[in-house]
Amino acid sequence: MFRKVFSRHLEGLSSSDVVVTPRIYRSLRRKITALMLITATLPLAIMAALNYYEYQKALSREIQNPLRVIVNKAKNSFELFLAERTSAVGFIAQAYTFKELADDKDLARILKILQTEYVGFVDIGLINDKGELVNYVGPYALKGHNYAEQTWFNEVRVKGRYISDVFMGFRKFPHVVVAVRHTLDSGEPFIVRATLDTHQFDKIIVAMGLEPGSDALLLNRAGILQTSSQRFGKVLDTFSLPMPPPTFEATVLQQQDAEGEDIFLAYTYFPESDFVLAAIKPKAQMLRTWYTVRGDLVFIFCAGVLAVFVASYKITDLLLRRMREAEEQRELALRQVEHAQKLSSIGRLAAGVAHEINNPLAVINEKTGLMRDLIDLREDFPDKERYLQLIDSVLKTVIRCRDITRRMLGFARRLDVSLEELDLNDVLQETSGFLTQEALHRKIELSLTLDANAPRIVSDRGQLQQVFLNILNNALAAVPDAGRIDVCTRGDGEGVCVEVRDNGCGMSKDTLTCIFEPFFTTKKTKGTGLGLSITYGIVKRLGGEISVESEVDKGTVFTLCFPKHPKHEA
Amino acid sequence: MKKIKLLLVDDEENFVNTLAERLKMRDVPSKVVYSGEEALEAVKSEVPDVVVLDLRMPGIDGMEVLRKVRQTNPDVRIVILTGHGNEVIEEEAKKLGAFHYHKKPVEIDELLGTVKKAYREKLEDAMVAATFAQAGAFDEAHEILDEEK
């Protein structure tokens, strides 16, 4: 398929025979440029896109990993903290007898030791199987409270251990309850219940060392905040984001917060308790490096595309210009060769015809001459005058024919050019001198504007005269009476150019294409059609150039340029 | 003036006979031959003063005749009269020693003028040579006679 498309669009490149017009060049330019652009930018774009995504992925992993590590560490701290406290309470429940624990003094001593060894204990209490608070040491007057109706009481009775969510409770400040059941030898169970200050949670979160703008918080599974946070509210507020799916591995999610800002949410569920630890980092902050990298990437890509575009455009331009030049040169050369061949073959033909006609013409000449001689000799020839007139007319016609054949031969002849250094202006002045009389008679203004600084050239005076005589004669024939012919010369380092401009009848395009061909004439009976082809031949022989421009009814301009030295021509 | 011994050479009989007749009317009789071979024969049997010679003829052409006659009889003046030929051929003929080059068709009086001029020149050369010969200066006489060799 591609092949088809390519061959269809690029056929202009391979086929050299088509005449290449500017329109084809334009479409060719479009196609080449497009092709180069596509071949150059497509891989670039793919590379850039791959780079973009790979880099984004790598960077995002790089950014997420530390977050995951921090969350894991903090989770361990929390678990350790809770496990320590729970085992301390468990130890108390087992190490002491119910009696000892029921004793105010003993319990006060135990709490004091606890508070010394483990930071965070606020109070401690002993609850019997019926849910009554048997003994209590702490800042609040809670003794006699009955917990039988509360869910945690039933849970600890069944599971043996219980860690509560953070709650305000009777104490009116956020705390966590740790309860451990122990069964006496008698089979009667009792519960030791201690309260922990959540201050410790805040400390662990601070220890995570999060950057400003980031946030970490402890939640329960229902989405209630267990610690205060900067952006998600105070303890016991509801978390503004939906709870992530449960997992005990530290996991990073990319999502939007309530304000629509992109964030990374790193979280983990606690296997031993109902807590969920979450750390939130705004994406923008984390991806700042990524954004700079992306900016560079985009810049380099754009610059690359631009460079490719400019380069392909320039190269195409150059390529096409070369092609065009070559094409034009080829065409010009072909045209010249064609023209030269045409002229030379017609010339040979003309010469042959002229030769063949000369012999019969000579016979006519002699026979007619003899007739005249005979009539002349006889005094008594009837109608002598009339016959002599007729014979003279035949002889004049013979001479006319002879002149025509001579001119035809002149067109074909290979002249030995006799070169001399001459001033073209002089030649022009001399030649135009022949014609001033006719010009005057017809009130034609024949003006010469000669460049006095024109260099002298090496050329053939006689042939130049013939050339200018031909051209000026044509101009005289073309202009109406009271018309105008301007001849001007221009010299430069290379040679001299002569411009002959008339305001005569001009020529059509068709005429213009054949004016240098032999036997082409617009003068019907008066001309032989050889003048300009002879002129052309001479100018070429002298190493010059002749060109013509014309517009019907506006006039004609012949421009002839002669080099300082004629190039040697065979 | 003594009669000119004139030889006309042309394969176009129609032309050359008429020409001969007209020349005779003008008091210049001539011998007419129609080919190069005949021309050489005629020169051998009776050396003419002037030859009017066509160039393009079947067999031995005019240029060949010109060359041979100039070799054997350098004092014979040869006038070319041809419808063919161009400047290159004219140049060649002149180099070979043709007295004049006429293109057909030509005015009878013009041709006659050239023939007479050629004859006069030949006579003058001969006379100068005779003068030198009379004075015993044979070398000079030969030189004059051979100068166009």
C-alpha cells in the first residue's frame, strides 16, 4: 500500500521525460517536504513519546517509593506503640491478683510505674465480669461506672484484647482505650482497662518528617480521623476522601482531593487493629522535577521538529532549484541544437536548389541573349522594338532569379570571417547612414543613442553592416510613416549590446517563433524570407546572440550582443 | 588583335553551344568540348590561350582539369564559369591558378571582358619573356613564364 502511495506521489521525481511546469514543481516541493518531515519527525515523535512515558513512570516510581517507605515505617511505629501498651496492660492483668488490683493504693502504684515506663498512659481501671468499674486510678471520678452495655466490653470478653478507636468519651479529650481480659483460677474473668493519650500518635506522625504541604493522618476503617491534620480537619472529623480499598501493604494511589488538586495518597491498613494510616502529598509538589524535565523534553522536541522542518524545506528548495536549472539548461540546449540543425539542413537544401537552378538559368540567359543578338543584327526584323523589350524583361527576370539563388547560397555559405578590431558605434553610424534618406522621406525618426564607453570589439565590419542593414530595413518596413526607431548601444566588460526598438506593427507569437527560419516571410511577394536567417547565421558566426521581443501593434525590439572576442567556432 | 584561341568546356551542350555562337557573333570563335577528358585531349592537341571551364561535370571534373592543365601548360589562362560552388570552392580554384571565377548565369559581355583580359595578360607575359629572351636573359624569361607555376 505504501509503495503504491509513494510511487503515485513521487512519479514526478523519477520520470524525466515529462515537461516539468512550475505547478508540478510546487506539488513536488510539497510532497518532498512532507515526506522528509514525516520520515524525520515520526521517529522523533515516537522517541519523545516513549521517553515521556518511560520517564514519567520511572520518576513517579522514584517519587512514590519514599512515600511508601515512610508510611510503612510509621505504621510499624504505631503497631509497636500499640503492641507495647497492650502487652503492658496484659502483663498487669496477669501479674497481679484481682485483690491487688482492686486495692486503690496498689493500682495507684501500678499506674505510676506504667506512666514512668511507658509514656502515654492516662488512667487505669479494673472492671469485673458484670461491667462495673471496681477500681480506678486517674484524673477523673469514674468509679462505679457500668460498661456492661457497651460494645467494647462484650468484644473484650470474647476476644480477650481490645483497642478502641479514638474517642472523647466521658473524659472529653481524644483518647484510646486498651482493655485486656484475664480469667482467674476460679474461672471468673475480669478486665483491666487503661486509657492512652493520643498525643503519642501525633508524635509518631511528626516523626515521619513530612515536607510542608504534605499531610499524614491516622484513620479508623470508618473514615473517622484519629489524629489531627493540617488539611483534613481535627480528631473525629470525617475524612473528606473516600476510604481506599483495604490492604495491609503500603500502597500509593493517585487521585484528586476535595478541591480537585492532584495528590498521591499513600496508605496502609493495620492488621491488628481498626486503624488506617494515610499520607497525602500534592502531586504538583512531588512532580516539580518531572515538570522541568517535561518542559525540557517538549522544548527539545519542538526545536527538533522546527530544525527538521527548516532543514527539509531548505534541502527541498535546493534540490528543486538544481532540478529546475538542469531541466531548463537541457531544454535550452535541445532547442538550440534543434534550431541549429533545422537551419543547417534547410541551408544545405537551399544551396542545392540554388546550384541546380543556376544551370538552367544560364541556359535561359544565353538563349535569350542569342535571341537579342540575332534580332539586333537584322535591321528589318518586324516589331523589333517590342521583341527587344520582351527579351530585356526576360533577362531582367533571369538576373532577379540569379540574385535570389546568390542570396540562398549566401545563407548557406561558410564565410571566412575577416576579423578586425572595430567600434560598433561607427558601424552603426555608417549603416544607418544608408537609410537616413528613406527615413527622412517617410518622416521616420531614426535616433541613435550610442554608449561612448562601449569597448571596441573584434568582429567583421562587412558582416556587421549586413546584420544591421537587415534589422534596420525590417524596422523601416514595420513602422508606419512618422514612426520611430531607436537604436542604442550598451557596453560592458563582456562586450557590446545593441538594441533596435521600433514602434511598428509588431508580430504575433506564432510569427515570432519562426522569424529566424529561412523562407519565412510576412512580406509576401517582396521578400525572400532569408534576411533574418542570414542575420542569425552571421551573428552566431561572430559569437554573438540575437533575441527578439515583440507585441502586436506596440512594436518590436531586437537585441544583439557581441562579445569582445568571438569565440572560436568551427 | 590576333584571334584568341578559346576553348569552352561544359557538359551542358545547350548552354555551351549557344555561348559559343554568341561569342562568335562577337568575333571570338571558340572550340567547344563537353567533358573533362575531351578538354585535356584538346589542350594536348592544340594549346589554347584561354579556357572557359565548368566545374561540375561527369567523369573528370573541372577542378581536376584545372589542376592538370596548370601543370602541363602553365601559360594557359583558365576562367571558371559554374553554377555550383561556393566561396570555399572559389578559393580553391583561385589557389590552383584560375584566372577568374564566374558564377552562372553571367552577362556575355562580362565574360568576354574577362576572357580578353586573360588573353591580354598572357600576351604581356609572353612579350616580356620574349624581350628578356632577346636580351639573352633566358633565366628571367623562364621565371616570368613559370611564375604562376
